[in-house]
Amino acid sequence: MSALKSANKELKGMMKTVSIQDIDNLQDEMMDLMDVSNEIQETLGRSYNVPDDIDEDELLGELDALEADMGFETEADGVPSYL
């Protein structure tokens, strides 16, 4: 019985230091962070309707060609032609 009384006394002492408003504010902040996290996940999970039959080697070839074109543009005077 004395253990229960002691625990009760400790709980009452701790409850005086706990602010319900602080807990509510923390919960509100956590909910806001969860909403932002969900928005980010939705954005990252979007489907762009990319066809399944895309040839990766062909895309890599196009990328290499673009990089080569950009290299030729910047080699002349160090500034890309579009600038």
C-alpha cells in the first residue's frame, strides 16, 4: 500500500510540471510535419505515364549526344551559346 501511495505522490508531482498546452502544441507540430511528409511522398510517387517499352540504351545514347553538344558549345569561349 505504501508503494501505491509513493507512486501516486510522484505522479502528482510530475503532473504539475507537465503542461497540456505544450503537449497540444507538440501534437499540432507533429501533425503538420506528417502532412508535409505525406505531400512529399505523394509528389515523389507521381506517375508520369512513361511507356514500358522505352529502350534505355537509346536514351543513354541521346544523353551522350546532348552532353557532347553541350561540350562543343562551351569549349569555344567557356560560355554556353544560349547565354
